[in-house]
Amino acid sequence: MLLSGALVFALAALSQAASPCCSHPCQNRGVCMTMGYDRYECDCTRTGFYGENCTKPEFFTWLKGTLKPSPKTVHYILTHFKGFWNIINNFPLVQGTIMQYVLMSRSHPIDSPPTYNSHYGYKSWEAYSNLSYYTRTLPRVGNDCPTPMGVSGKKELPDAKLLVEKFLLRREFIPDPQGSNIMFAFFAQHFTHQFFKTDTKRGSAFTKGLGHGVDLNHVYGETLDRQMKLRLMKDGKLNYQMIEGEMYPPTVQESQAEMMYPPHIPENMRFAVGQEVFGLVPGLMMYATIWLREHNRVCDVLRQEHPEWDDERLFQTTRLILIGQTIKIAIEDYIQHLSGYNFKLKFDPELLFNQRFQYQNRISAEFNTMYHWHPLMPDTFHIQGQEYNYQHFLFNNSVMVEHGISQMVESFSRQTAGRVAGGRNVPVSVQRVAVTTIEQNRQMKYQSMNQYRKHFLLKPFQSFEELTGEKEMAAELEELYGDIDSMELYPGILVEKPHSGGIFGETMVEIGAPFSLKGLMGNAICSPEYWKPSTFGGQVGFEIVTGATLQRLVCHGVLRTDRHRDVSHSIPFFDGDNRTPRSALIITSLNQYHFASHCGRVYH
Ligand code: HEM
Ligand SMILES: *[C@@H]1O[C@H](CO)[C@@H](O)[C@H](O)[C@H]1NC(C)=O
Ligand SMILES: *[C@@H]1O[C@H](CO)[C@@H](O)[C@H](O)[C@H]1NC(C)=O
Ligand SMILES: *[C@@H]1O[C@H](CO)[C@@H](O)[C@H](O)[C@H]1NC(C)=O
């Protein structure tokens, strides 16, 4: 009796014993696999390391390791020595070679084809093939592990609300030292919400963005059914309405394309665009309107080239052109600005044609998490001398119609965005989002920030002081977490010490850049069979792609007020009458107060 009781007890203890993989023993991207209940094996295949825990470098790994400069050094070089880079930037061959290196070294850390998802911490056909999941860059922490991060840290993580209040919440607005403006912030939100579209009905592990990348579903709709509702079905164009002579998206009522609006929004202010949630912020609706105008403009250009084409072909080709423009602008304007590099980035798919590179992409849950850049948002929005708080701004499309696109652009270009890293800069109005993010990451059993750093070949932080670069928050974090190896990813990147004069810290840059460039260059249109003029309707369409800039896009969008106006390239900005432009437009570099270039000059 006593004996069998002890046996039952022992068996129970055995079945609850932590998996030996909980301690993440395999280093250098080796894969941990349990062997029975109490042993593990590290699979070090092609990691360049060997030994029980993949810790011993092979000769060439060791050699590369000693020769390779650290990410800190590379970042320093790229963000300094302006004179040197100005010379390099003028030699296309050298610039191309460096860009090729940037692309290859950045895309290398991303597993492609993708591997895990939030339910499968091992390779499986289900995880690979089910596109409804975000992929996972690191597998989930096992349910049977002793602590939420595996074996390190305390049994319970600090209360999410407490973390947000202590470390993330804004006390006083901290401007981004790189000078990003609100125009930039809304570009970030608009651009990324075509692939960050969590399927909240299913849970945070799931996405509604089945294209997993830059497919412009935020312009055209996720489904064919929605696309048809948004299309004019004539000349390839998207449906629109004219308000006081300006082109805007159609209403929900007219298009029958559902959107998320609260009940009190009047029928005529419920605009319908590809992304269902873009009614949330007028900044998103502004970009949606600009892209809508651009689509219809490009249709006109294409139709001049191809009077023989039907609606369908004009539509499809224009969509490919807009995808190309988006990638071009994302790399050469948006990432260029974000990076702070003095080296001039270049969008040239041909750089990868002689390299080993997979033209596919899967959006990672961790990428989504890291892109929660809510600290960019100000406390109030200033448009044309008026100040809007969140309550008056959100879900209020009248803001856009009342001020018009050009005034919004003008105003958003003048207003500075907030710094993302460094802590305590999440606006009070969106603090709930930060809390939810932390809670969802925990449900999805994310590994620790240091595990992610190691996966992306960064040294793990040794202490909280090394993480934050100061003492006060570091001490409090240490008390709450107990161990730097249990620091979580999302609060971690938001409290991380920023690069000097930078918007982000090292972790955001070194992990974010690979996801970002892989997503952009992994697009089908960048592959050899697609990247040629005929894909884009010929040389004219191809040049719309290769010549795209954010400034051109916005200027065309502002210009495009009247559908009857000729929009070919030779037509100048001014109407012919004495109407002066309502705004001088800005955004060559996205730097604040950069008013040197006006729309009129686009055509020179
Ligand atoms: C007025 C400004 C903003 C408001 C009110 C807002 C609000 C929200 C809300 C309510 C969510 C859903 C949270 C949840 O339930 O999980 C969300 C998600 C998100 N936000 Fe924002 N946000 C704003 C600006 C931004 C900006 C500027 C960015 C910059 C990139 C951003 C990035 C994200 C991302 C990546 C998600 C996750 C989306 C998804 O998984 O579907 N947001 N935001
Ligand atoms: C491998 O890691 C385990 C667990 O962390 C450790 O106990 C063991 O000593 C390591 N083996 C070697 C050869 O370093
Ligand atoms: C993907 O996985 C989810 C959850 O298991 C399931 O509900 C869904 O049907 C799967 N989708 C496909 C296409 O198999
Ligand atoms: C929406 O914006 C308009 C025009 O800018 C403003 O007059 C109105 O009060 C706002 N509506 C709400 C509900 O705040």
C-alpha cells in the first residue's frame, strides 16, 4: 500500500518534470529536441558549431567571428562619416555592392520557408502550410516549464498594467531625435496594417492577412469579393466619390464594403477602403485616399499606353505598379529615414538575382509585436491651427474632408513624432494597447528578449543597466523580473537604451531590419520573371515604379482633385489659373521642417 503510493507519487512527479529543453540549452541557433523525459539533443546541423550544446565553433565560423565587426560598429560606420558616404553614394557600382551585402546579411537570419507557429514549437506540415497563423521566429516556451520564460526568472511575470504604468507610459512627450514627423508615423501604421491584421476572433496567433506581405490588400481588400465592391469596373479604376471637387473613397453604403465604425458615425462619413479598420484614424484614411487617387491616376496613364486593354487588365497591372511603388518608397524613403544611415539605400531587385534568396515571406508574430510603435503618436494632433485630442480625432473622417488632403499633409509634416525606445513615451490614450500586447505575448508563450537577441546574433544583455543604459528603471525592472534572462521582448525594446541620437535601440534595429527587408524583397514582383517592364505594362509603367518617391506620391495625390483633369507627366502642378498651391510639400526625407521641395518641382 505504502509502496504503491510512493510509486504513484514518483510517476506523477516524473510526468510533471520540466522538459530538458526548457532551459534552452542549444546555442547558436541549434535545435533542441527531447529524448525521453529527461534528456535532450541539440541538432547543430549547418549552424557552423558542434558539441553537446552547439557551442564549439568550426574553424571557418571561428575565423568569420573574429573578422566580423559587431553590429554596433557597423551601425556606427553607417550612421557617421557623412563625407565618405556622400562619395560612395555617387558610385552606383560600389553602392550596389554594399546594398547587396546589406540585403544578404539582413535576410540571412530569417528562416525561409518559415518554421514554427504559436501552436507548433517543432516543424510540422500543419505549421508550414496553414497561412492563417503568423509564423513564429522562436518556438513557444513549453507549457510544462518551471517559469514563463523557461527556467529563468520568477514563477510569475510582473503585472502587465503595472509594467506599462511604471516604464512605458508617457510622462512628458519625448520627441524623436531623428526628427520623424507624424506624416512618417501614419505611413508606418498605414503600410504595416496590410500585413499586421490580427484575426481577433481566432486569437492573437492568427492573421487575416493571407498574403503575408506587401500585397496592398489595404487598398484592394483581402478577398476578391471585397475587391469587386471597391472597384469601379471601368478603365481599371477604383470606385470613388467627389466631395467639393476632390476625390475620396466611396461610402460603405454605396460600395457595400463593410468597415469598422462606431454606431454614431453618420452614413456620409463612413468611407470604405481595402482595410476594414482604416476608419480609426484620419491619418490612415488620408493615406488610403492618396493611394486611391494614385491608383486611378496610374490607370489613366496605362490606358493612354494601352487603349486595347480591358478594365481587368488595367486594374491588375496598376495593382502591380502600386505594389512596386510601395516597396520602392518603403526602402528608399521610409527605411532610409528610419535607419539614419548616411549610406544611400537602393531598391534594385537585380542585386539578388545571382544570390541564394527565396522569393517568399511569412509574417512573424514577433515582428508584429515589435512594430507596436505607439510612442510615435503625439498627445494631440495639430491641423491648420486646430488642435484635436484623441476623442475628437479618432473615427472622425470629417477631419480629412474639412481640411483636405494637402492641409493634412502640410500639418502632419510639421508635427514631430515621439521617440520609440528609451521608455515612458506611450501616449496615455493608447496605454490599453500596450497592456494587451504584453498579455497576448504571454498567452503565446514568447521566449525572453535575450533569446531573441541571441537568435539574431546579438550578445545577450548581462544586466538591466546594460539594457536601459540608466539606473532608475533598471533597478525597478530587476526587482520585478529578478533576472535579465527573463526580460520580455516588447517591454524590453521599448525601455532599451536608444542609439545615440536615435529613435530605436539596437534590438529593434537588428531584429526589425531583417524582417522588414525580407518582407519587401521577398515579394514576387522582385523575382527575375516578374521584374521586367512588360509586367508593369511597359517602360512607362516600369518607370512609375522605379521613379516612385513619397513626395511624388503625395504630390500626385494632392493634384488629383478632379477626375477629368489630364494627369500625364507633362501637366504642371498649377491649374493654369492663378491658384497658388495651398501647401508647400515636404517629405523628401521625412525630416520635420524640410520644406525645401514643393510639389511644383516634382516635374522639373
Ligand atoms: C492614433 C493612433 C493609434 C491608435 C488609436 C492605435 C490603436 C491600436 C489598437 C486599438 C490596436 C489593437 C490592439 C489590440 O487589441 O491588440 C492597435 C494595434 C496595432 N498598432 Fe496601433 N494605434 C495607433 C497608432 C499606431 C501607429 C502609429 C503604429 C505604428 C506602426 C501602430 C502599430 C500597431 C500595430 C503593429 C498593431 C497590431 C495590429 C494587429 O495585430 O492587427 N499603431 N493599435
Ligand atoms: C550543455 O548545457 C547543459 C545545460 O545547460 C549543461 O549542463 C552542460 O554542462 C552543457 N554541456 C557542455 C558540454 O557544455
Ligand atoms: C488553420 O488552423 C486553425 C486552427 O487549428 C483551423 O481552425 C483552420 O481551419 C486551419 N486552416 C486551414 C486552411 O487548414
Ligand atoms: C470631427 O471633426 C470635425 C471637423 O474637424 C469637428 O468639427 C467635430 O467636432 C469632430 N467630431 C467629433 C465627434 O469630435
